[in-house]
Amino acid sequence: SKSKGNGIDPLEIIESGYGADALRTYISFMAPPDVESPWNSDGLPSCYRFINRAWTMAQEFNETDGAVEEGQDKEILQATHKAIEKVTTDIEAIKYNTAIAAMMTLVNDLHKIKEDDTYASPAWQFALESLVQLMAPFAPHAAEELWRDLGHGDSIHISHWPELDEQ
């Protein structure tokens, strides 16, 4: 608390290398907003890694030559739409921690699929764009840069929310 002088300075965390997006994401990930939770920075590195893994996947996708191949589109699309549904529902219910967990799961699923696939499938473009859109409320700075890197000239914060395909 401020009165006891044991508050956490956000600038210290931001300047330590984690950045504002990792801090914002971690604060939302710690616990539901209606539950008091003592500050513990142990989970901060996991949020930082999550953002970095998403960043790396988008950059690797951008480095592909653009050739379209047959890939594991069904797996990619199922994982993406599952995340869209979960994150959308959880944000509406103000369950930010589970929304972020769903995005982390999507990144892990896409990473596993990537081990057996190439980024040359159109499903990857959709998956990465959707992931970045889902990340935007929690990691707005990284999402904005990734959105532009994925070929968009407008701001991610005025783009549409990814649409769920229940199939």
C-alpha cells in the first residue's frame, strides 16, 4: 500500500526489460478483478514469454516467401476458433485471467503445429491475425506493431474482433 510504503513501482518492472505489455498482461492474468491478490512477480516472466512467442511466430510468418502449400489447416483453424470463443466469452464475463490462459494455449498449440507444418498456409495468416486481435486489449503496443507487420495499415484498435466459426 502507499501508506505503508511497500507499493510496486510499475516503471521499475517496465524498465527491467519486461515492458508495459508484459506488465499489463500479468496484472490481468494474476487473478480475477474482483479477487484481492497480493503482488507476486513470479508469473511475470511467463507473460513476457507468451508475448515473445507470439511475436516470434508472426515474424517467422512474415519471413516466408508467400508460397501457399497444403498444410494442417483444420488443426490451425480449430485451435484458433476455440481460442476466439473462449477469449470472447471470458472478456465479456470479465475473466481476464482465463482469457489470457486461452491465448497462451493457442500460442502453444500453434507452436506444436508449426513443428510439423510450414507457415505457407492461408490458415496461418488468419490464426496469427486473430491471435494479435485477441491480444490487443492486454498487450496493445505489441499487438499494434504485429498488426502492421502482418500487412495492415490501420490500427488494430479500430479493426473488427475476430469472428467465430463454430464449425
